[in-house]
Amino acid sequence: MERATDRDPQATNSRPSVDDMAGRNDHRDIRGDTRGEIQEFLTTRRARITPEQAGLPVYSGHRRRVSGLRRDEVALLAGISGQYYTRLERGNVTGVSEGVIDGIARALRLDEAERIHFLDLIRAASTTRAPRRPASQRVRPTVQRILDSMSGTPAFVLNGRLDILTANQLGVALFSPAYADPVRPPNNARFVFLDPRACEFFRDWDTAANDTVALLRAEAGRHPHDRRLSDLIGELSTQSEDFRRRWAAHNVQIHNTGVKLIHHPIVGDLDLPFEFFPLVADLSQSLLAYTAEPGSPSQDALGLLASWNATTNGVEQAESTPTRGKTESFEKPD
């Protein structure tokens, strides 16, 4: 497994864009090819379901060209004609009704995240003009004060691209390896796939990698015209085979809660439950907070990390160009 890869230090401020790599990687769908994205998403969803799982008859001696469901079988399960489903899978979704969407979702056994993603893709394919979005990703001072008041809890604000827009002091200390990248704001996806330290930092790297790609896929469906997201996908696709393979799977995810398994270079192993809280007043921003079970070794490790942060300048060095405590504006494309 390739996992994180070393980067050319001279390339730090020169990020390749999607346009630079047109035709070389599977990220073209983020801008300008939502129909192709719909086709690939539905194709991968039906490929994972066998006729037996769907309750369809399988005749002995009959050779199937696909291991999953055929288009006509999805159409049968969804209660629509095979010709109509073929048109939909090819991205011709203009005027598709809610009942048809529900039928396809049932036939393909889409979970909540996948159904929302499918609706996002339909919306994007049916929109002739890119939606206008705010010109900045500004963390409001009240949000920063809330983070800073959580002195015993590592807390962050992330946007949909997984940029770490800001963090409290314990959050910066916890993710100090990610802050070692001089690019600001730090980006969790870039850390996972392009920084060799991530393989040791995340004790379950595979899960962290899968979750990261699934979150980016969902964001790409919501905002297919986000140039910065497109460029990030281009960079990751160019430099990481692991990312390319996961991106091609078209998996999406709603990531509200879970447990992160971390190996910190200073305090060792931590098992940290986390919660994502969407900031409704701020487009595509979420507050991420980690906690530790009371009386657990992880709680002791967090206490030790807080003491280390208070008595050393290690985190200050990691924050040589900090986002913590700022309300900086990260410009968005038109």
C-alpha cells in the first residue's frame, strides 16, 4: 500500500489543478461533468448488489456479464422501464420525479448519505448556472471564543474541503503533525494522503483514509463548481494511488460521530470519541470536538498533552503561520 507519499519541497506553493491534468485522473466530474458522475455513481451502486441479494431469480447455466445488477434489473426493482432507467443512469435526469428517485434508492439500497448525494448530483445536473457562494470562509469571533473556552477539549472548525480553519490550543497540540505542513490553512485530506507522518498518527489509517474520501465525495456532490475543492482533488489524485483508488469507488458518508484512534508523538495512544456539529449560520463549516472517557488512559494523555503545550514551545513552532485565534478570510472562487 502506498499510503502517504513524500512531496517535492519545491512544489509546496505550486498546487496542480484539475485543468493541468485533464484526462489523466478520475476527478473530472467535480466541474462540468456531473452527468458522468451520476453514471459512475449509479454503476458502482448496482455493481455491489447481486441478484440473489435483491431477491431476483438466477437461472442455472445462464452466464452473466456483470456480477452485480443489470440496468434492466434495477429498473424492474424501481418500477420503471429499462429504457427510462438507462437514460437516467447516463445522466439525463431533467424532470425526474421524487417517486422515481425513491424507487431507485430502494432498488440500489442507498443509505441516507448516498441518497442525499444522489439528490445533490441530480440538482447539479439540472442547474445551468453555478450557484453563487459567499466570497470567504470566515470563522466568526463568537465561534472562536467558544473553541477557546473548551480548554480541556481539542476542538476545530473545518470546512467541506476539510481545511482546518481554526482550532483551540489543545486542538493544535493534538494535531501538531498536521500543522507541520507550511501550507495554510492545514488540510486534513492532504495530511492523510500526502504526509508520511499520517500513517503513524492514525492508528487505523485505512478507516481514516476511507472516511476522508467519502467526505470529499459528498462535498463534491454538493458543490461541483468549487474550484479550490477541484484543485485539491487534482493534487491528491496526482500524488496518491491510495486516494485515486478510493475516489473511484464513489463512496459517500455522513460523518457525525465516531472514535478516532490516534498515536501522538508526545503522549502516545489516544482513543478519542468525536462529534461533528454543523454551524448552520456558516456555509459548509462544522465544529469538530474530541473527548476522552472519564478516568481512561486517553483522558490522562490529554491532560499530559495540555501540560506539554503549556510548558513548551513545540506547538508555537507548529503554528509558525497559525490559523488558530484568527478570523482570516479564505477566498472562494466565483
